[in-house]
Amino acid sequence: MRARVIYNPTSGREMLKKSMIDILQILEEAGYEASAYATTPEPLSATKEAERAALAGFDLIVAAGGDGTVNEVVNGIAGLEHRPTVGIIPAGTTNDYARALKIPRSNLLDAARVIADGNVIPMDIGQSNDTYFINIAAGGYLTDLTYDVPAKLKTIFGYLAYLVKGAEKIPQLKPMHMRIEYEGGVYDGMASMFFVALTNSVGGFETIDPNIVLGDGKFTLFVVKTANIFEILQLLAQVLNGGRHLENSNVLYTHTSFVKAESLDGSRLMINLDGEYGGDAPTLFTNHQQHIKIMGNTSDYADPIEEVDEDMLEGAGTGFMKEVETLHPDEVNDKRLPYDGKN
């Protein structure tokens, strides 16, 4: 068996580069003939190398870096008939995909050992136009944070960079008239943003949908109907408090195999695919069930596609920020809130 490690030499403050010999040794001991490729500043460097390795007959491709590296590797093989198994060694800022698959994020060698264990998980991926995404697609205000924060700031300040940029953009929040079609219904009304998720880990939050089942062929769809700062803060508090946002009247929540989104009032509706700009709406998001095999460390996924279990898992999350969740608008000193998104 042959394995190709595609790694971002600048990820994790260059720890990947320093640990590469040890990572290759772990893979060799697991029975792979292992080699490595360092990505370059050239656009889609990881994508092109993943496609080349797949066409050359490699059995395993290891994406070593942040979520962006994983996305590029999957995009390199998703359209091929022969798709190698994918391993992940997380060394990015948030590492949402590794978090969802319970892959160690604080020790690169432990992550390599998960790959060596050989636990294969059949994972869904999404597609928008000609681009694939592995974790999250989104549209509307604040969803452009991931590609609006300079790469150097992400490296130096990590997740704090997103929080700073988010605070800067909050005054710009306003709703737009969206039409969002999904399996079993249509939302036609005012909204500030929407999310199409494939896992339960988005932007560092691990309770975005406690009912999610990996590999069941369904997206989790959220439509946020409000642009009111106070109401959005309450939503965030409820996300952190065990998924209580699912019953919030300002949120449309459902599971669906496809989503079609467009703006009806002329507003620009930019699309975010795994943290990168993915064009403007209208667009169609399609779920490809169990299209990619990923080495992971979890049992919270659907049975192989021949025996898909449609039952949803009961979920639980960490409980905190209850004070924010239970606040009343009268308790907020600053009344200068933007338009609340209601008609």
C-alpha cells in the first residue's frame, strides 16, 4: 500500500515540517510505503497533488494542515472514479473537520496514529457548482469572516482574529429577502444568513446540531431570520447551551439532501464554502452521500450506504452563557440595535 502525505509547511507554526519524519515512520509501521509533498503558494497546490496521487494509484492520501488543506485534497479526488482513502493530521486554526471526527488536535503524532489504526468512516460531501465542500456552506452577513481575515492574523492570533473581525462587522448586519428551497419546503422571507452543515463542528462550536448523523445523506440547514444583535447573541448562547437554538423562533432548522438559495431583493448573497469564497447565489447545494472514506475516531456516523440508519442521535452539549440566553431586551443598556429582520 502507498500513502502520500500532502502537508502545508506553514501550518501549526511549522510543526508539521519538523514532525514529518516521525509521521512517515508511523505510516510505514502501519504497512504503507509513505512519502510527503509540501504544498506551495501556487493556487490549488494541494488539490493538484491529490489528483495526481490518486491517478497514480495511491491507496491513502493524508491531508496535513488546516481545514483548507483537507478541503483542497477532497476537491482533488472527489470527481474521480478511483478515490483513495483520506487521512487527516490537523494543524490549522479551528480544525473543525478533525474535531467532528474526534481526531487529536493537540498532538500531530497521535493524529497519525489514528490513521494507522485504519478506522474508515464513509463521509458525505457537498457540492456547489463545480466545487466540493466537506463541512460547511453558508451565505449572508458574517459568513464571509473566514476569508475576510488575513492569513497572517489567523496564524498569529488564531480564533481571536475571527472574533475581532466579527465585532467589527456587526454594525453592518441587515436582512435580505431570501428564497431557500429544501427537501420538503421553501423559505421565502427576510433573513440575515443561512448555514448548510455536514458535521456538528462549525467555527469551533460543537453543538451546532446535536441530532446530526455523519454519512446519512442529509445536510443540516439553518436559516437565521433576524439581524438584531441582541437576538443573535441569544442564539449564540443557546448554541453553546446544548443546542437549544433549534427551537428558537428566529431559526428555521431542518435536514435535507439539497438546498437551493437565492436573493430576491437584488442584494448580493455571497457563498462561503469551507471558509473560502464560493461565488454568489443563486446556487444549488447537493449532498453526495458517503462519497469519501475518511480515517477517523468516532462511532457517531451512519451505517454503510447499503444499510443507512435514519434514526437521529440524541445530543447533549456544554451548558454555559445562560445569563445571555435569559436576558430581556430591557436589560440591555445600548438600545441602538439595527433592524431586527422582521417584516
